[in-house]
Amino acid sequence: MSRIRVAIVGGSGYTAGELLRILFFHPQVEIVQVASSSSAGQYVYSSHPNLRGVTSLRYCHPDDLTASDLLFLCLPHGRAAGSIEHYRTLAPRVIDLSADFRLRSPELYRRWYGAEHPAPALLSEAVYGLPELHREQLREACLVSGTGCMATAAILGLAPLYRAGMVRLEMPLVVEAKIGSSAAGAAPGASSHHPDRSGAVRSFAPTGHRHSAELIQELLQYPQTGARESREIGVFHRWPGQEEGYTNNSQKPTGNLSEQVIAFSATAVELVRGILVTAQVFMNGPMDEKRLWRVYREAYRGEPFVRLVKERQGVYRYPEPKILAGSNYCDVGFEADADQGRVVIMAALDNLVKGAAGNAVQAMNCMYGWDETLGLSFPGLHPV
């Protein structure tokens, strides 16, 4: 089989650098062009020095792009949507790694991004590019969105519980994500200046982070069996409880995009790569470790890039982003708190790989019917 011809737009950033690192060694891909308006004419390895000796390609200007089979867009937020019709004339299939096409609802986009979407008619066509949830849709997709790095970790950690209908929706889902500096991108800024960043544990989005919208979309699509209180969106009138007459199984399944408060916070820590999500979710029935193991094993049996990490002892008994650098794995762990009816979920990944470029390549593999692991077998390093 001949290789597909791939081009990348926005090629000088960190995400594009990871795409290049992966795709240069992908057996089914030929990289034909890498476009960058700021680096046109320069060698690709001028931005990505780890690729010295791997490629002699030079950046072209985006205006000089020619036809290819697949186009990856690695552009700042808003740029892809504003020019998507032009990009779709250059390739029959497009994967956009920005946030422009992640949300299917124009209303949800307006709420979280504070503006009307530039191409709302395409939101329903775009497939959210998380293979573990949307593998079948990806096979026929022509427009695929990237996924938010923190959202990817949170969704993969929590999806088995939501799909199994085990979540008590009238209680909030609390998610805290710790993330490394590369998530801020390659452009330097005050927050990335070494004297200010080094040693930092800095809350940068205690509320209102846009990745919340992806959790609302991807998790709250599943009906749950459990009690709910009538309330305004985002405002509890009172905390419900079993003593008020609720039972675990007597209520009809419920589930829509406004039935649970999702409280998401993000913290910058002294990592270059990596995300660790810790989520606290309340169950609508009795829960113990054995049942959790059954749910998660069933959900991720056969998934090549989701590993369940829960050991009895050792430094790495729970997910740890440090050992995932450069890999496409998401490690998921859990702990049941039976007294409180609470489960704590931990999920770790490399924000540039499973949180961005690697996940996009995995989605590409699905789109073309290839083995999902092609180009993605690097296991990470230890020690680092």
C-alpha cells in the first residue's frame, strides 16, 4: 500500500514538533510539507533540534501549501475555524488540534469561549478525536478535532463510571489538574520566564477553564441512575441525601448537559511535560474496590493506550506523569471511599502526546483503518 501524503500547518510549535517526531517514523505516512508563517524558508530542525539528521525539510509559507491526503492544523485558537473552508480544499481529510471544533453545540461553544463560532455548521460534522470514545465515528470522518490535554486525562479517567450509570449527578464532580509548562506553548511569556516559573505551584485557572466544556459534552451524555434535585444550572438549592427519602435504584435514569455541576481547577507545576488529574466523584449506589476493578477492566479491555495503575505498594503505585514523557499512554488509577460514597480517580499522561499529537496520530490510524499503535509504541523513559 502506498503511503498517504501529509502536510502540517503551524509547524514550529511544540505540538507540531511532536507530530513530526512521530510521523517521520510512521510506516504509512510521507510528510510532504510543513508550513509556518514565522519560519518560512528555515529548516524544520531549526525549531525542533531533536530532528537534526532526521529531515532536511524546510518550512513553506501557508500560502504555498499544495494538495495532500491529510492536513494537520496546529494553529492558535480561532485560526483554523476562520479558514477551514480553504484548508478543506487542500485535503479531503483534516485533523485540527486546536479547540475550534471540539464542541458539537454552538451554544456550549458560546458559553465557554465567549463568542459565536466562525463555522457553526461544521460543529455537528466534526468528530471529537478521542478514539477510546469515538472509534467508530472516526473511521468515516473527514473533519476531526483534537482534544484538550487536561480534558483527555479527566475523560479517560471518569468515562467508565459515567458509561456504567454509576454517578450521582446531584453531587458535583470535582476535578483538579496539575500540568507542566509546555502546555502554554512555545511562545515565551511572563508566566514561563525561568525565575518566575521554576519551583512554582501556581493556580492559573481555579474556575472557568474551557476544558470543562469537553467534560460536560463527553461525560454527561450518559444516563445515570440516581436522585436529582430541581435546581437552577450551577446553583444548588440544597444538598440531597439518602435520609431525605432517596434510594439508590428507584429513580428513572437521567442525563443531559445541565444535570451536574463540574468544578474544574487547573494548577501549573514544575514539569515540562505531563498532566496529573485528580477527580472526586460521588456514586449513586454502594461501591467497593472489586466492583471498580470490574468496571474499569471491562471498559478498557483491549485498549492499547489506557493502562490501569493501582498497586499495593511502591513509588509508582498510582499514575505518575513523569514516566509517561514521550509516550501515548494514559495511566488511570482509582480509590474507593465507601464511607463517603466517593471515588477518587487519578489519570496521568504527556500533554504533548496523548494530550495532543499522539492522540491525533491514533485518531488518524483509526480514520485509515490501520493498527492504532502504528508510530506510537514508544513506552516513555525511566529514570528521567
